[in-house]
Amino acid sequence: MRAAFLALALVLAAPALADSDMPPAYWANRQLPNPQQEEQARGLMQEIRCLVCQGESIADSDAELAGDMRDLVRRRIAAGEKPASIRTWLIQRYGNWISFRPPTQPIGWPLWLAPLALLVAGGLLAASRLKRRRSR
Amino acid sequence: MTAETGLAALWLAAALSLLQLALGFAPGMSKSGSAPIRAVAVLQGGLTLFAFAMLVLVFATTDLSVALVAENSHSAKPLLYKIAGTWGNHEGSMLLWVTVLGISGAALAIFSRRLEERTFVAALGAQGALALGFFIFLLFASNPFARLDPPALEGRGLNPILQDPGLAFHPPTLYLGYVGLSVAFSLAVGALVTGRVDRELARAMRPWVLGAWVFLTLGITAGSYWAYYDLGWGGWWFWDPVENASLMPWLAATALLHSLNVLASRESLRAWTIMLAMIAFSMSMVGTFLVRSGVLTSVHAFAVDPKRGVFLLILLAFYVGAALLLFALRSGRLSEGPEFELVSREAALVGNNLLLSVILGVVFIGTLYPLFVEALTGAKLSVGAPYFDAVVGPIALALMALITIGPLLNWRRDSGERLKRLIIPALLGLGAFIILLMAVPQDGLLAKLGFGFAVALFPASLLPLLARKLGRTPLTTYAMVLAHFGVATAVAGMSISSLTTSETLIAAKPGEIVSVGPWSIRFDSIRPIAGPNWTALEATLYATRGGAIETLKPQARFYTDPPTETTQSAILTTLTGQLYTVVGQQVGDRWQLRLWWKPMVTLIWLGGALIAIGGALALLGRAWRGWRKAGVR
Amino acid sequence: MTGWLRFTPIVLLVLIVAAMLWRLANPPDTTVHSQMIGKRIPQFVLAAAVPGVQGLSSTQLADGKPKLVHFFASWCVPCIGEAPVLDELKKQGLTVEGIAIRDRPDELAQFLARNGDPFDRIGSDPESKTQLAFGSSGVPETFVVDGRGVIRLQHIGAIEAEEIPAIKAAAEQAR
């Protein structure tokens, strides 16, 4: 009985974070009725950083603003917008930092080219040693 | 008293490590043989272990006069978590780090008998050098035994997310892995000093690398599963900087393991093996630095302190720099081993080394790229899963192809005859891929390819056992087969769960029935309950997919000290997958439910476990061979 | 191994250590800065947040005079301390428009009654959409918008009394 009372008291005295007491936005925690659209939305949400809990994506974060961002993404996908366009819109407002997918602009080229460069360099290294052996 | 005893032991051990370093590299030591340095190494390890035991005692008894306990523990915590709290903070985990370093050195001193003496002595000296630096760091910048005067009245508690059986298991296992690799590093240094990189070195190094690698594999697998069930998002790998920091030593150690086999069998790949041995532990040190310095923001990071960061960076730069310099100066003297053809096991293993190193390089570059860009241009960008998945995935597939080919090739030169046995597995894999292409319409090419390769690898990994007398096949061959089979298992799990997971997000009223995948779930009720240091709202769900009804009770928990909210997921494990349920906020008279049906997801961690067991069998197999040779039954 | 190749790992190490030292000396800044500085404000029409005070729309922000757009909420603790600063800015001749994030009319009315109401207009942004469109990531934040509707400055967090001259100067420059 005491435990239940304690539990209830703790529930009512919910953590005093700087949060509003308004309910989450409509599409923050609801899936879109069209499964393809929901899949697109989910894919995008997992690639967008939460502005508050910055190590998480908006798909995983409990922050209110993350919920509002999920609502924004779902509404716009439902209206027919492509995920890439929504990502661009967010990047225009918060910079490349907000997207876990690194940019394809020149600033990201070394990153995307690195695997190829490493493979070629390593391959040449390995091949040169093989060649030396065979020529003996 | 306990704390002071522990601190005294640490000082003594630090002094001994200095002695160990001196004994290892002092000229003229060869006359006395290895007995003195062995004794010093064993004593140093023993004292460090004793100091660690004292810290555990101080936490177990919640001695609030020790500052560390006051910051991180609480008298109401269950005993298991009090003890696990010893390493749930920076200073304690650093002491654990140094303890494993010490006992690894002690174990090397006791158990290694087959190595040439001068190399062995130099290796122990290197181990002492490593220990010395970290002792200095511990004693001057991270003293775990610092007293608090006056003692605190109550501890500040521990992050409730860490109050979990996984915590008791995950860090010590990982540290045995990371820091166990120090032995490989020291042996490599010793071998470079004496110039003896040969079959003997490989055979001496191999058990240590195998042992450390088994622990690393288990630690990473366990960490992944812990994050999966504890964080409530159903994800099992996030390419978070700290996760990457734990993966990089594993990648290096895996490459090293395979390289050692070449060195042991054929005395080839000398420079590459030595380099890998140094890189593996260097990656461990880099990881330690990244996690504790505040250089990278992460969900996982320890309390941040840039001063400690500078100290660790200097240690790291010194050790890795000295090792690399030694390599640059001495590796020219390493003679090349015997030749091998393009179609040979050596070549396949060179390819394996190459691909693993490329993955290592890519993960390293990806993790540090945002830092470099910001330093050079001031711009901020992020590198996360979309990059790593896209880049590491295809290389991993190529690696899987090599796994099917390599074990079927002879050393030195192979006609490729036995590769014909791969036709059936390849066709099976192709078939599986095509079926998925048709059955799963949406995106996920990489996952579909992954499943195809996995289906091919399952039978292909067994091929080395074909046409052999199974009773006379060495245990190490079975070990290899099991580990490779484990790779196929893990990749199959990753692919299938990624392609076929269903998610349902809904705000439900008690009494409502919701569905996810083939499951029909009735949200029966929700009620408050209490635990030892938490209270929660527990939902009762009844789930069925046509058969028996299962009960799941996910919770939304509130801890008091410090005040935190967490979700405890309720997971139902079946033969075909896991039903993962989470209860969230209340919205009016409804409750937020998140439900996933994840087919085959447990194969991921089962695969990891199989890989680790394979490694353990290999270790056992070699030890068995050693005992039989020595006449022990 | 060939000559110079043996030294590349050391060169790489030096570069990496240099980068780490830089980072240790320049700790990461976790505040999120809007990238909309120098760009036109997004189009929006916000309903009245409180009865008796007009709502806000983007057309009203491009009327030739520079203004302050202040994102706040009644549940935002630092916003309470900022009220006198905003009053002072208003006294110095600046127009302060408010956008209330995720707020209820009754709670907002109470907040304004308790702390003062320096706002000409207050728009209601119940799902943070306008906040996101501005590139803002929390409350309180203040944007200086010039007469043509271009964002000129973002101030993150509560404005301190010492910062009033700087804000005033930014508004002057935004003519």
C-alpha cells in the first residue's frame, strides 16, 4: 500500500525538466497510414540529429522538440515531399551538422573518397609484394 | 585504512613497473636471465590486483569517506551494483585498466616459455613501460582512493541506466580484451628490438591475441545486446564514437589473429604482423583517450575533463610514437618470408588483412572527420550510420567472400581445384538473394546482398571439414569453422531483422487490442509498482500470434537518486524472432506504446557468441596440442 | 618495407595528435546556431497566443523598421528573469514581437501578468514549426530582424542587462 502511494506521489511529482505540459504533436508518435510513406519518414528521422539530446536521432529521442520535428517530417512526407528535400530544408536552418549523412558537397568529398583511396593504396601495397615474390 | 592500503599498493606497483622497465632494457641483463624480471612483473601485477580489490571493498561497504564512493554510489543500491559501481566511473575503470595491464604482464611472465629469452625480457620491459605511464596518470590525475573530509552523509547514486546485470559484465570483459592486447604490443616491441620476428614469436603471441580477442568479441556483443534491451529503441549498433572506439581494436585484433597464423605457418607477413600488433593496442589507447577526454560528444562518454585528456594524449603520443619509430627504424631489417602465389592461402589472408584494415581505416576516418573539418574550416558536420553502413557494408561482403575461399586454399600455391566445391553454396546464396529481391519490395539492397552472402557462407564455412576424418581433425579446424559459421549467423540476423522488422506506434487505452507483424496484443492494464530504489508504471500486455498467449510487462521507471526516467522494455524471445515492447508517456486517458516484431534478430548476438566460442576453442586446441607434446594427458 | 612508407604512420600520428590538441584547447560548442542569419524570415501566420494581444505574421515583420523576434514560453524558467531586460529594450525604442512555444493561453496570460508584457504582438507556435523554420532550437532566443525582413542576429539564451547596448547597436545597424 505504501509502495503504491509512493509510486503515485512520484508519478504526480513528475521530473521538473524545462518542458511544456502540452501534449505531443499529432504525428510525433503516430505512424502514417501509408506504409511506404511511414518507411520513408522513419528512414529520414533516423538520420536527423536531435537538437536537444544531441547524440540521438529524432527517431529515438524523447525530447519535445524531437517530437515536433517528427511531426514536421511526417506531415511533409504525407503531403508528398521527398525526404531529400526535407533534409535540405533542415540543413538550410541548422547546418550540415544536423544530418548524420555527411554532405555530398566538396566538404565531404575526402570522406566519401577515403574508402576507395584506402582500397587502392592497400591493394597496390599488397600487389607489389606479391609481384616481388613471383619475379624471384 | 582500506583505501590507504590500496593506495600504498599502487605506489609500490608503480615503482616496480619502473624497475621492470629498467630490467627489460638495461644492457647486460642477459647474464641474469629472465628470472628477475619475471619476478618483478608478477609482483607488480599482484600488487595492482590487490589495490583493485581494496577499491572493490571500499565500494561494497559504501565507505563514504572515499570521494569516489560518495560521488558514484549509494547505500540503498543492491550489492551487485555497488560492486559494479567500482568501474562505473572514470577513476575506478582506469584502475581496472591498469590492473588488467598488470596481470597481463604477470601472466606473460608466468606462462610464456617458448620464446627466445632476450625478446622475452624486452617484451616484459615494454609491458613495464606501458604500466609506468598509466600508473603516473592514475596516481597524479585520477586517484581513486582520494579521501573526502568530512565524509559524505550519503552517496550521490549511480546513473540508473547503468544499474543492470549487463554493467557487471560489459566493461571488465572489454578491458580484458583491450588491455590484453598490450601483451601483443609488448611482444612486438621486444621482437623489433632483438630483430627476431619469426615462427616462434607468432606462436608465443597467438594465445594472448586469441584470448584478448575472445573477450573483446564477447564484450562488444554483450554491449550491443545491453544497449538493445536497455535503451528502449530496439537499435543494436549506432556508430556512436565510443562504439567505434571499441570496434577498432577488434578489427585490428582480428586482422592480427589471421596474420599470426601466416607468420606461424609460413614465416611470411612479418612487417604487417608487427604493425598490426602495435596498431591493435594503440587503438585501445586511442579509445581510452577518446572516451575520457571530452573530445567527442557521445551518449556513452565518461565525465569530461580536458586536463586528463591532455595527459592521456601525451601518454598515447609517446607510446604509439615510440613504437612506430621503432618500427620505422627496424622493420627494414626484417627479411621477407618465403614466396607465395596469387592463388594461395597466404594471398587470401593478405586480402583479409587488407579488407579488415580498410574497414578499420574507414571507421577511424569517419569518427574523426568532423573534428578535422572543424579544426581546419570551422564548419560543423556529422558522420553517422548512413556513411558507415554504406561504406563498411560492401567491404564486409567482400570479406565474407574471402572467408569462403581462403580456408579451401593450400599454403604457398594452390590450383584452385577445391574452390569448385563453392559452386553449390554460391548458387544457394544467389537463390536466397533473388528470393529476397522479389519478396521484399522496398529498399535494402545491402541487407539483401548480406543475406545472400550469409546463406552461401553457412555451407561454405563447413567445407573445410568435407572429405576429412572428423575424429582426427584438429580442434583448431573446428574452431575456425565455428567462428566463420558465426559470422554467417550474425550477418544473417542483421540482414533479416533489418529487412523485415515491423513497428507499431500507438496511443492505446487499457483494454484495446493492437497488432504488430503477426502478433495481436491486448493492452490489459497499467499500474504503479515499486522496486528497491525506483518506482514505475508497469503495463500488462497479452500477446499471441495464433498460439499460446504470452505476457509482457514493460515499465516506465523513475529513479530517486539521481532523479531519472528510464524505460524498461519487455522482450519476448521466440525461435523466429523477438517481440520488443515499450510503454511511454500518458496522453490523456491513453498510453504511448511502441511495439516491434524483429524476426531473427537474436542471430546477431548468437553469431557473436559463436565467433567468440570459436576463438576459445582455438585457444583450447592449441593448449591441448601443447600439453600433449609435453606429455601431459 | 620500402623506405619512406615506413614513416607514414608516424606522420599520421602527428596529424592526429595535433587535431586532438586543437580540440582539447577548443572544446566543442553544443549550442545550435541558426544558419538563417542573412536570409529572409520564413513565411508564417500565427494565431493570437493570448486573448487581447494580436497574433504575429511574417508580413508584419517587413514593414521598414527593425524588430526583435523573441521566442519564449511560460514554462521557460530563464524567460522569467529576462522580462525586465525586454522592458528596457522596449523603453529604448525597440519593437519586441513574441512567439510563444507550446503554450496555453491561460498560463501565458498568468506569465505576462506576473512578469510584464513588453510585446507588441504574440504569436502562438504550439508545435514549434515556426521555431524550426527560424533555425532556433530552444527558449529563450531573440532574433534581430531588419526592415526588409532579413534576419541579422541570433541571441541564444536570456539577454543579460549588460548585453542591451549590443542588441540596440545590432538593431541600429539593421536599418
